[in-house]
Amino acid sequence: MTADLRFDFDADQAKGTLTIAREFDASRQLVWDCHTKQDLLDQWFAPKGLTTKTKHMEFRDGGYWHYAMATPNGQSFWNRLDYLTIDPIDTYEAMDGFCDETGTVNTDMPRSHWTVIFADVSDRTLVTTIVRYDSPDGLQKAIDMGLEGGMASTMERLDELLPTLKSR
């Protein structure tokens, strides 16, 4: 990550919310595309050392993204992001949760409501993600599983991808 790019990770335990603000050195359209197109998501949306493989992607209101983050030894961690509303290149809302390979959500793990906002900041893009859990315990469980480090590593992978896309 470029040293002067913003990264904030703020947990509000009482409200069960997490706010992640991350700045990228790229246009809003390009950063939006990287968050919403399968071929681009598969190149960066997992912490370093893991790969992303999409099983289903339908980016529309009511659609969903079903994907796995895979370790080098082949272990897969399946996730499902159900898109609720989309306002192109500005924001989208979705429900996120762990699932199995068939897409059935794991009700033993906390689900979260994501609001992802894209904004211009000079010649950069600020992505603010507000993650709401049903309870403070759900938020704590996600933090205990390494959410902060995982998100930071994932965003660094997007940092590394963006220059290769800008030069096309």
C-alpha cells in the first residue's frame, strides 16, 4: 500500500458495526469494476496467500455472488454475498455470510449487512464499507477470526492489481 493511502478500521462494539474506509489510487469507475465484476474480483478478493474462485456471480438487485477463498493446499472457505440494492458506481448493499459449496448459508456463523460507498477524493477513490452485525457478539466473532488483518491484506492485493489495469 502506498504510505499516504487512507485505511481506517473502526469497530463500534455497542452498535455491532464496523466501518472500514480505504483509499485507492485509481478512478471510481475502475475501483467499482474491481468490486463488481467476477473476472476482477477473482484476481484480488482474498487475503494474500489465498485465491478466489467464483461459482456464481449475478451483480444485480436480488442477485448474489457465491465464491470460495482457497488455500494453496486446496481447502476452501465458501461465502455468499446477496445483493440487496445497487446504485452504479456510487453504492451497493448486500448480506454477507459463510456458506457451503451449494450456497446454503451457515446459520451458526454471523451474517452481516454491508453498505459499500464509492466516492471521489481528488484523483483517488475512497471506499467506505459499513458492516452491521445483528449483535455485538457477531462483530466480536468476526474480529476474533482475523477480519481486520484479512481485510487489510485483501485491500493490499487490490492496490497491486490496480496499476496493471490502468495500463491496459
